[in-house]
Amino acid sequence: MKTISALTTAIAGWLCATGIVQAQSGKASIINVYDGFETKSLNSSLWSNDRFESGAVEVETNIVRAGHSALKITVRPHDKFEAGSAGTSGSERAELLEAKKLVGKENTPYEFSFSMFFPTNFPIEPTRLVIAQWKQLCSEGGACSDDSPVLAVRYINGELRITQNINSPHETRLWTGKGEFRGRWLDFKFQVRFATNETGRVKAWLDGKQILDFKGVTADTESAATGYPSPSRFYFKMGLYRNSMPNPWTSYIDEYRKKQLVNGELE
């Protein structure tokens, strides 16, 4: 994650109040963040608003995982539209993008947790739908600018999928869950270490049950040809990212946490 310099007591208190807690270890800062979406508007210290249109993200109090409120996210036709290339569909999105200061570092383990709710009438479609993703930061103008996420959670045709795209346009499925996932809160937890060698790791839990323990390469090759710098950085997004569709879709998010694993080890 991007480090933040030493802060005065007053500023540190403000950071705690807004959901950012930092533990100092020498010159390094360990970021431990939480957002229960209990404020009237999106916390700009944690989230960027450039991946959703105005009105697509709302704090609401009717469907809540914990506390008094959660986020309602709606993607509508042509929201943040991106035209497809030859043979690919155009896409549209309403996603929460983590703030730049939270972007993660290569070879550093992090834990993410978040809860999602899909209404009982949420469409079951075979089209691409990404609900959470981790992307390797591409150098400006790099050939990697349109690469797929190195790790993603997808909800397609009624299935939950955890997928990888490493050094290839082709998707590798690490886990598939079948069943009815609508009408209830889904509690996700991930522990990840992004690396270009066999020290990479992805562990995942759904509703407290471990569903994945992957060991191996978790990042794309870093070179002038690929466009990825060495060492690389990795950023997180969640929400609704889909192929172009004619109708709006809505989901809910609550109880987001991200922390660096201080001892350097995953569970």
C-alpha cells in the first residue's frame, strides 16, 4: 500500500474517525482500514469516485449487513461506458475504486473482507459480471492498459467464480460456487500476496468457510514488453462491472476492511 508520512496527533485522530488506522514500524506505515458506510456520503479518504456515474452509489438504510446503513450500487446502460475492441463487447460499470494511498505492494500480504447482497430479482445472465477485482497497475501507455484483472470475483449465470488472468488473455477459474446467492448477505474474505513467482498466494473464505487456497504465480511478468513496472503495485475495486445490457442492475455492499498482514504471513 502507498505509505503515509508521520502524522500529528490531531491528524491521526481524524484518520481514525474516518476509518484509517495506522501502525508505525520504523519508517513504514501499516494501513488498516474499515468502512461500514455509516456516513451520509461516500468516504473520499478511502474511495475514488471516478469509476461510477453521479447517483450510481447511494448510502441507504433498508438493506444492511451491520450498523445502520450500507451502500446501494446501481449500474445503468452506458454508465462509464467503454467500447469493446474487435470481437469483444462494450462494458459499463459502477465500481468503488480504492484511494491511491491504499494501493498495495508486490510481495506484501493483505487481507480484504467485504459483504455483498444481491436482491432476489437480480438478473441471472450468462454475460460477464465482475463484482470485485484486483488489477496490476500498468505503466502509462503500456501494452497492459487493457489487461484483465489478475484476480477477480465474478457472478455469471447464477455461479460465483474466482478467476485469474496471468500472462494471458485467457481466464483461469480457481473456484466455482453453485447455488442460490441472491436474497442474503455474502461475506467474503481474501488473503492475497501478489508475486511473479511461486511465492504468490490467494486464500478465500465465503460466509466463514474456506473455499480456496492457491499457491503460485499471482502477478503478470514485469518488463518493457508487458508494460508492468518492477516491483508492481496492485489496486482493488468492487461493485458492478458488466458487458453492455439494456436494464439497470442493483446490488449492496457493507462492512469493508483491508489490512496489511503485519507478520508477513497469511493464515
